[in-house]
Amino acid sequence: MIPSPKAVRGLLLLGLLCLSACGRVEPWVKPYERQNIADPLMSFDRDPISSAYLHHVYDAREAARGGDGGAGGGCGCN
Amino acid sequence: MTAAQEAVVAVTDSLRRSIALLNIALLFIFSSAQADVLPDERIDVMYHSYNGGGTQIDGPAVLVRKNFGNSISVSGQYYVDSISGASIDVVAARGVDVESGASPYAEKRKQKDLGLIYLRDRTTINLGYSTSKENDFDSTTYSFSISQTFFGDLTTVSLNTSFGEDFISRNDDPTFEEQEAERRRYSINISQILTKNLIAALSVESAVDEGYLQNPYRTIRYCVDNDGDNSICSGSSLPAKEKYPNTHNSDAVGIRAIYYLPYRAAIRADYREFSDSWGIEASNYELRYTHPYKDWLFEFKYRAYEQTAADFYSDLFPYVDYQNFMGRDKELSPLTTTTFGLGVTYQLPTGVIPWFDKSTVNLYWDHIKLDYKDFRNVLVHQNRAPGDDPIPFGQEPLYQFDANVIRFFWSFWY
């Protein structure tokens, strides 16, 4: 059965409305208010080479693993 | 033209007009949002050192990141661990006299990592490949992650997965048949800008390991006269091979946040809960304060970690085949670690090192205190002075040691 042009247009417009709604969620922190957030001090991983090494040290000495924001890789070398 | 053909043409026409409308709307939606950006192009050269518990591990690491256009970023890392000395496990298992260095113990581990980032609008795809090689341990890991920013870039969600394969052998026993293990990890990270001064992130990660999961060198100890009672032997004890389960599943949930203080400085808090199928439960928290002053950046850190024991862990088993699975790996015992850390970064004046936009020198020192609550220091028997009363097996003092971790690195942005 071939859907009517009206139904197709309706479905697409519905999808369009959903997308438009998502796109219009107002960010409560405006782009011009993010100078503090953009400061390198606010980075969770300011120096990746250094933080990866310390994660490796903890992984080798403690049983817990994961949940620390890493990419979930790990060399399995502890 | 038949009625059916007319209907198809009408539908096609309608689709074409609707898609055009959709494209205009998408253009509006995406042009109103700021596209994400690639990580900084930089080179890091690091010397790292770990010294504690009779073991010295140090070596270099180099990490290079280069971007191609606005959508491709490639990184490569080379990392070396040079291991010397011997931990208490090695000393106890091999009878090596660490203090005199009579039986020196040295090996190297080399790790290579490659990463590829593909960025399109607000979506980032990350591919990773990592290998680690030692003379008795080879490991390869493949990773994939995809992340997307939402709500005007206030929220970033990333889904990550990795698969790793390990090949384990013994460098002192050619008859030891090579063993294998597989590692899989799945995680979701959500980071959220909460206010103009506060960012937080939540990570949930599951890990599944299968195969040979124990360390082939480590041993348990058991009472030689089969008379163990309350983990104390009336006679002496003997070593035997560990026996671990072939599967290990774990779950971890971590939350962390950084707050920008009213002056230019930041305070960070981390908390993590962990549990696994071996009965270990662990948690840790960390507080970090970062304070810039002119071209300097200072960091102060405190971290506390604690864990319970694995179900099959015992410091001293009553007899040799006491249960199906037996382990005496100190990382499976109940323990706490406490870390104090200091770090300092100096940003060199622009132009001091040509070709680079920005260069920093960084020194971080972490002092870790490790206290084992049910892992005893068996070295007291071999270190006992003549004339001293023998210490009953199972009543040795609990093991503890301090470790110092140094990270000294240069970073260059270009």
C-alpha cells in the first residue's frame, strides 16, 4: 500500500518538529558565560600523558578499575 | 499515467519538498549550535618513576598529537617501564635477598598506543589501538568510542568499548604453557556543565575478563601440618600455586566535579564505588586544589581508597587444597591507600622555545601509603636475627609500605 502524500508530509513534519524542539532547548549557561568553564583549570584531563600514568599506578596497586572517566581501554599490564 | 503512477509521483514530490524543508530546519538547528573542536596539538615528553615496596619502576614516555584539518586528529604514544628490584611477592616466592641485591631482578615493559579521532559537527568518533610487551606478557587492546554534545554543548555523552587479549608466560620456566586471557570493557560517560562555574561528570563502567587471570609467579601459603586454625599455624608454612576463577566481572560508578572559585583557582572532587564478582568492594574519594600564580600553576591533592578482600583470598590457608580457588595476591586483600600529591607547572615565556606556541615544564610528586589489613610480612622469618624468638606463622606483622611517584614532563603546544 502506498501512503498518501498527506501522511508522508505529516510524518516528516512531525519529525521536523521534534528535531526543532530538541534544537531549541535553551542552554542555561550561555556561550558568552563560559569563560571560566573554558579555563584549562576546569579540564578533567589537563595533561593526558600524566593522568594516564597515575591511573596505571593505581590500577596496579588496587583491585578497583574503571569508572574514572578514562576511555575504558587499559593495557591489562598490571 | 495510471492512478498508481500519479500517487507515486505525488509521494516522491512530497518527499522531495519535505526533505528540502528538513534540510533547512537541520541547517538552522546545527548552525545555532557551536561545533565541537579537536584536542590541542601538542607533544609531551615525560620521565616517570615509581619507588616503593622494594621495587623501582621508571622510564620515559612520549605522546604526540597532530590534527589534520578540522575533523581528524591522530595521536601516538611510546611508553617504557624499566623494572628493577623485587616486590615482597617475588622475594617470598623466589627467596631473593632484595636488600643485598644478591639476585637482581630486572625487566622492561614497552607500550605503544595509537589513537584516531574523527570529528563531525558535535559527534566525535575515537579509535584506539594499544600494545604492551614484556618478556613474559603480551597484551593488545582495541578501543572504540563515540561521543555527542547536546543542549548547546552543555552535555556530552560518550559510549566506550574496548577489547583486549593477553598472552601470559613465565620467563623462568620454559615448560610453562602459554596462557591467554580476554578483557572487555563497556562504559558510558556523561559530562555536564551545571553552572558557569561548575562542571560535573558521571562514569559507569563494566569490565568482563575471561581466561588465565592470575599472576603465574605468585603463590599462596598453607600450614604444613594441616593444623591451621584461625589463620595461625603451630608449625611452619609452605607455598603453593594460586588458583583463580577464569572469569572476573566488575562494575564501577564514578562521579567527579570541578568548581571554579571566585578567584582564579579550582577545586575538584572525585568519588568512585566498585564491586566485582570476586567479592571485592571498594571506594575512593579525592580532593584537588589547583591555583595559578603568574606563570606558575600549583596543585595539591589528597586521595583515600579502601577495599574489602576477595572471597578466595587468605593470607594463610589451613591446608594445601583448602578450597577450589585460593589467592594470596596482596591486591586481593583488604587494604587502604592514602595519597598526598603536589604538583607544579611553569609556563615558559613565549619564544623561549622556538616553533612552539606554548611550552610548560611540570613536576608532580605523589606519596602513597599502602596499608594491608590481612597480608602479613613473611620476610620477618628470613630477616630474623640469630637469637630472636621465632614468630609464629600467621602472626607476622601486617605488611605496609610507602611509595613515591614522580612525573616530570615537558609539554609543547604547536
